[in-house]
Amino acid sequence: MGKKQHTAFILCLFITIALMFSGGCELFNLSAPDYIIEYTNNAAGMRWDFETGTTNAPRSGNLVIPPADADNPAIIRVRLRNPQSYSIIPNAEIVSAGGPGVIDAAAEFFAHDSVVISLYDVQVKDRFSVRLHLRTADGLRNFETFEIPLITCNTAPEMPSGLKVPEKTAQGYPVAAWEMNVTDDHDDVNEVTVRFKEGESEAAEKTYYRSGTPGEWRAGDGSVLEYTGNAFRAVFPMVQLGGTTLDDHYHFHLTLTDDDGFSETAATAGFGADQSPVVLINFDPNTSEETALITMTAPGGTGGTVLWYTLNGGSRTRYTGAFRTENGTVIRAWSETPDLMNSYSTTVKVVLIQSVYVKPSDGPDTGTEDEGWTPDEPVQTVAKALEIFRNKGMAYGRIVLMETISPSPEIAGSQGFFDLNTSSLGSLSELEISGYNTGTRTIVDAQQSRRVIAVDKAGVKVTLKNLEITGGKLTGSTNNGSGILFASGAELVLDNCLIRGNATDGAGGALYVQGAAVVTMVSGTVSDNTAGGSNGSAVYLDGSSALKTGGTARIQGGDVYLKSGNPVSIISNFDGTVPAGSISVTPAQYSVNTAQRILAAASPASLSPANIGKFAIRPDSANPSTSWSIDSAGYLAAGLSVTCELDADFPILFFPAVISPRTASKGSTVSITVTLPGGSYLPAGTVWTLFADGTAVSLGSASGATYTFTVPNTYTGDYRIDLEVKFNNRAYSGGFMLRVPK
């Protein structure tokens, strides 16, 4: 026997002997060569265990796991026999045996000897097994499927709450009352044991079972539990003794048991059972944050006391420290201490006193204490939301519109569909009205019946966010601001709002601002609004009011009228998606003789050419020959367009006579167009020469029949401007007086 054969023989013998001890009786089902091939060339699953929590059900014996999701998956580790260290591609197959969930599984190969299976979307009542398929990474070999037997998903019954003895029957028997959840995930609770205790006497016990009649719970003696929804009642088997009080002398203990045999208990404080301390749930309802910071304590607990909680009836979670949760969340918490009965549960609904939710389709308002403060319990109108703020005496409030708001059932005010004035706002100094979904705008539609929003309270700040404001209509030339009327030194912030489809016979189709009010438009669009007045079909700034804008804000399809004389302030550089020249501005007066500022900039924005280029000055119908623009400092600048006629018989260019000099600003454009008799054209090769006060200057150039030049920034005062055109050995000239303001 050669050295190699000897080595192989010894190795095979060693493996055979080792496997005799580790492989059990399998050795006697295979020949030694087959056994060696099986255990040296193949890969296979050997054993499995859960790395996350499992329980064997006390009654059914089922292997039970809690619900699992993407954040908290159930983890199974399968140990492999893989002597050749194959690179394995595992695939976990879920074999459902019933249940509501569509379970997802992911398998990952680790260190040649194990596969980790992660289970997601496992819900209560799911019953399933897992098949693990194994193949080599090169796809050439498939190994025997490994099967994990039946697994079920369940949770212990929800702890009863609200235990009390509130009254007695007409015959004098005390009544035990409590709440318990025996529906949905807990409809497998099939028995409720009640132990009734009078003073220090022995407790009397009675067990109620679900009967064949839906919703009925019946004891062996024929008595039944009374219930309404989740509220249950049972009558004590003894009459109240004279001289005793119900709360002090009568107590009871509950045990809920489900099909798997899991149970949950609770008792009134005086029952005599040693209970873990009650959990206190704390949060600040007046926080300015969008979510509540939850803390929990169990006064009197020991080092072994563990606090547990559920959110909105979900799976239980161990409390390890403060956490945040959404407004409207229902928290149920209890404590567990070794050798003690679990505490009865504390249930709290998180209600943040900051936002009132409005949903017209929700039906008439009920007037409950928490109404309006959470999305699941909204009020029907904005008027009711404002009333809630007034009753609380709040300085800041937020109204969230959960769906389209229209005149019915909303009660409109005298000035607008929404009247935000001293009376309706009360002590509010700041109010936000926003849409419910950040991805879309909630519509506020006056349906052509009146103005949409009127704000008239000095010093108030109103923010409108994620809204579409439409359907405003006003008749009469003195009625202004069909979309929004804003007044009295207030501040308005428009954030991602669309103001469109509003019409008035007066001014300010979308927005009329008066007094010392300030409007800040950080984003959104104003478009397709109309006004019967000659100016401000989009925005009309009256009094000493002002407009601030920038970013992605668009004002198009109408003009901004600066009657107030205050410039539009650019507070952030405009986005590249805002079209050039799209914001049309009408100045308080068309004049360059008075320094009239159209634009200003606040850091970090600047009066860059790109920002200035988003604006255009609306043409002056009274002086169409002047072209208006905005100079680099943000001031109104006048350009000039002049037409002259070439005389066929004399070497003259005739300019129309004007009494006063024509005006053009420094840096503005002056264009002179030459017309010829009979519509003829200047021939090619025409020589153009411009003179200023008799001196030839090179300030521009000709194109076709027009000569265009830029007024130098050094010019100030009156200048004689002459133009000479020369062709066919003949020169024609003429001129006009040009005034350049300082």
C-alpha cells in the first residue's frame, strides 16, 4: 500500500469511527463507503434553533413566536454539516398552514457551517413551517432540503384594565366591571375566570366560557357576562353587607386564557394578591415638538421589575428608556416583578395640545374633551377649531385640514370664508393652517361665493402651508383681495401654497395687502387670478405693506402692484426653475426722476443678474415709447425707443416733436429706428454715426433699420443726441434732446 493510499485509509477509518459516535444508528443504514461519501462530500442541515424568543404553548404544546417585522425579525439559525466547506446559496421557503400574514423570509450563509433565516411580516394567528433549500454557489449541486416543523405566532391575552366595583344590582349584589380585548388578535381568548372576594373571606370563583352563541360568555351555573363593546360586567355571588362600601369591601381577580393556554391576570388593588407596581405614563401635552416624549415609571418597583408597553394594540415592547411617539397613539403599559402578579395595565392616549384637526365629512362635533386634538377625532369646521384655541387661551395654534374645505358645513365669516380677526383668534398671536398630507395640497374652495381668507388682527402671524386657495369671488370695484385680504400690521407666510382661480372687480385678485402688513412667500405659486382694477391682478401692496419672496416662489399670470412704494425683498436666491421675466411688477409711478426702488435683497440672497432677471416691469400704457427695467441696484430704470423718418428730398431725419427732453436711465437701452418713404429699406453698406453734444461717440451698433446704444453710467443731465446715416454718397441726420437723471 502506497503512502497516499495509506493516508486515505487512515482518514476514512477515523471519520467512520467518529461518525459512529456522532451519527447514531445511521451507520447501520448505509454501507461504510456510502456513509463516508454521504458525510464527507455532501452538505446538509443538522439542527436548528431560534435566536429570538420562543415559547411552548402551555395547553396546545405549539412552538410559539411573537409577531415579527422588518425592524424586529424572528431569527432562526440552522447548523450545517459542510465538511468540504462548499460556498452555499440558501433559500428559505415558507409553507403556510393558515393565517392572515404573507410571511417573507431571507436566508444568509455564514462561515461555512450555518444559515441564518430572518422572518418578516409574521402576524398573530400565522401557522407555518420552513423549508431550507441548499445548493452550491456554482449551481452544480443541490443538497437535501432541511425542514423546520410547525411554528405558530401568538401573544398572551391583553391585560384587562379599568377594574372597579362601581355599583350594585337592584337586589343588592355588587357588580364587577372591567375592560378586556377579546376580539381581533385576541379572539382566541376562550375563558375568563373571575374570583369574587368579600372583605377577608375566601374568594368565590366562577369561570365563563365562550358559548355557541356569538358574543356570549356563560358559566357552568348558567350565568352570563354582560358586555358592551370591550366593557364587561359580572355580578358578585353575595349581597352587599350593611355598613360596607363597594370599593373598600368588595374586590375581584381576573384570569384570561386563550386556546394555546397563555393567560393574563389582573385584580383590584384590595384583592390581597401581591401585585407588581402600577406603571405611570408621562409626557408633556404642551410640547412644541411634532411627537411626544414618553417616559414611564413604576413607583415601588424592585430591581427585578420590568416595564412593558404596547402602542395602538401592537406587540409588546420592553421599556428601556424614553421614546417618542405620534399624536393620537394609545399606550398600554404594565409591570412584571418576579414572584408577584403582574400589575394591572395603565392606558393613556397621547393628546398633544398644539394642532386641531378638521375634517368636514366626520360628522357633527361631539364636544368631548379631547375632540380635535388627534387625527382620529377631528372637528368638522375651522370655526370650531378656532373656538377650541380661544377656550384654551392659547398663544400659538395649528389647524390641520384633513380634506377639502368648502362652504358647507363651514360657517363663513362676514369678511371671508375664513375670518381671522381679533374676535375669532382670541389670544392667538401665531396661527398655522396647513394641509394634512405634505405631498399634496389641501383645497380651500369658496366656490365663487365670497373672499376665501380675511386676516385682520394687529401683530398676528399667520402661516398657510400646503394649501390650494381658490374659488374666491368679489363684485364691486371697492371690494379687494378675493383670494386673501391681509391687513392691520400682521405677518403672512405662504409655504407651498397655490393661489389660483380667484376674481374680484376691485384690486388684488389673489392677494390684497394693506396697512403695515408683510407677506413672505417662501415657495408655491400665484397664478390665473383676475382683478377688475387696472393694477395688481395678482398681488396689490397698499399702505406701507411689503412683499418678501425667493426660492421656488412663482407669481405669474398677473402683476404685483407696488402702491406702497416698498421694494420687493428677495430673501433667498431664486431657483433655476422660476422662468426669467415671469414676475411682472407695476411701480407706484413710472418715473426715473424720483429714486424708486423695485427690488432689495436680504442675506443670503443678492441682487444678482439671475435674481433681477426673474422680474419684468409692466409696460406703461401712457408712455409706450419708454421701455422700463430694473437696474443692478434694484431701482426702476427707463429705456427709450424712438422712430424717425428719412426725408427723400432733403438730407434730414425727422424726429417727432416733444415739448420736454426724452428720458432714459443710466445703463438703459436707447433704440432709434429709421423708416423710409414707401416702405423701402436702407441699403447694405449704410454707415451709422452717433453724436452726443456734437461729438461722435461709439456707444452701440446698428441692426437692420435700428441703431441701439447703452446710456453710459457717467452721463447725467441733458444731452443733444444726433444720428447720421450715410448711403449712396449722401448723409441724412437729425436728433433729439435726451435727459439722463442722476
